[in-house]
Amino acid sequence: MKNRSFILLLSVLLFSSCFVKSLHPFYTKDTISYNENLIGTWKDNQGATWEIIPFKSEFYKEHNIMGKTGEVEFNGTVKMDPPLKGEDLKFYEEYKNGYYIKRTKKGKEAVFFANPFKVQGQYFLDFTPLMINLETESLIENHLVSTHSLVKFDIAEDKSVRLNWLDESRLKELFKQKKIKIEHEKTGIDKSGILLTAKSKELQKFIKKYMASKDEDKWKSDTKFTLTKVNAKP
């Protein structure tokens, strides 16, 4: 995006509970897996509207690029008019398979970027906040750090989408029981929060181990949404 000065936010501004946050992405390049079934306008179980579009589309609009009709495949790469160069090209290649997500509730908008990836057949989203339409003190904004969160998503038989954030309480319990070892820091004045600092490859190992757990409640979370497509075909 042209405007890289994102307005960062604390997760509590949008969600009432705590989920696991990471300094680094949960995905690696080889696990990125685009799923077009997420594209569209949705309503969630809290009455909010979600607009999910390919990141490419937003990128094209921001850079006045011709878009899909202007894409030409050449030796496995996409050539665009006008051609991308330097940081813009690097930025595009990094995030071209992701989604631009806008959630609107009671007139307040929050914008996210999400990268889809798959681990052992299960789809996930790596969520990162981009901006929120709230007035905040600039001094507060400068203290906030953009982090990544892990979202398990499933498409039900009725084509609704279920999003479950990895709950922080689950991670705390694993640390308490000494069942996992992964680089992290405790955050907050009372040191009650957790920020994972492990690199993406280590995070992937953690996801695989977590998926193998026999705990039936491992994906139970207070931060979850069921999305139903607006004007969906029967």
C-alpha cells in the first residue's frame, strides 16, 4: 500500500478476550495457500459486516495498476502495466496471495491484512491489523506494535466460515505444565500477557505439535466468529 503509516491498535479495542500474538508471521512462504472461498461480503454472529477482497485488488487500486485484465503471465511471473519496481515489487510479491479485510460494526471500521496458509491439510489465517477508524492519542499510537495472530478457519457444509483465534489461555496452560518450549516474552505492567518471539519456522513446528494434541478443546476460543455470506446463492 502507498500509505505504510498504519494506525496500530491494541487487540482489546476490537475483541473482548485475549488471543495469542506473535512478533513474526505464523506462515512460511512454502505454506501459503490462497482460498478464493473467503472472497465476498459477509455478516458475522455479532452483527458486523466483513468485506474480504484479494489483496491484489486493493494493491492495484492504490497503485493505479490495470489489475486482473492487465496481468500477463510470463515465465511464471506477473507483468503489470505500469511495471512494479523496487520496494513496491518486493511488497507485492510478499503479500500478493493475501486478503484485504474490512470489518464494520456500528459505523466503526477496522482494516486487516490476512495471509492464508495450510498446515497438514488445515487452513489458517495470519491476521495483522492495518488501521482502525478511531481517534487515539498519538503518544499511545507510538507505543503500539503490529503483531500477528493465528486464526483457524473452516468452511462448513452450509458454506458459512468459522474463524477461531488461538486463545492465549491455552498457551499459558501449556507453559505452566511445561509441555512446550517456544521463545516468548511476557508483556504488560503485570507481565500477564504473552508475545511469541520465535521465528516463523519455529512457529510452524509449534502449530504442527499443537494440532497433534489430543486435547478436544484446543481450538476452543472466546474470540471466534461465524461468517455468513451476504446474498449468497442457495
